Amino acid sequence: MQDKATLNPTPDQTFEIVGQGAYDFVRVLTHSKQLQRQGRVEEACNERFHAFQRISEL
């Protein structure tokens, strides 16, 4: 599976990011929350930061 994302327009004039792999931001957020609960705060922060970088590249 190739990592990719698309911006889908919504009825309220915004966009929804739909992605796979590294662009599956629901999975990324779930994983970062799990890391944080485990006390792995730095890893959780890095996960979120890298996700933000990927969003900004869209």
C-alpha cells in the first residue's frame, strides 16, 4: 500500500484529509495517545510533530 492522502471537499466549504499509511491521521493520533498513556511522551510528541509536517506538505 502506498502512502497517500487526498483532500475531499465537505458540504460546509472545508476539506477532509483522507489518507492511507503515514497519512492515516486517525491511526497516527490513536497511536500517539497510546504512547502517551504508556509514558512515552517524547515519542508521542514526535509522532504528532511528524504528522503535522506531513499535513503541511499537502
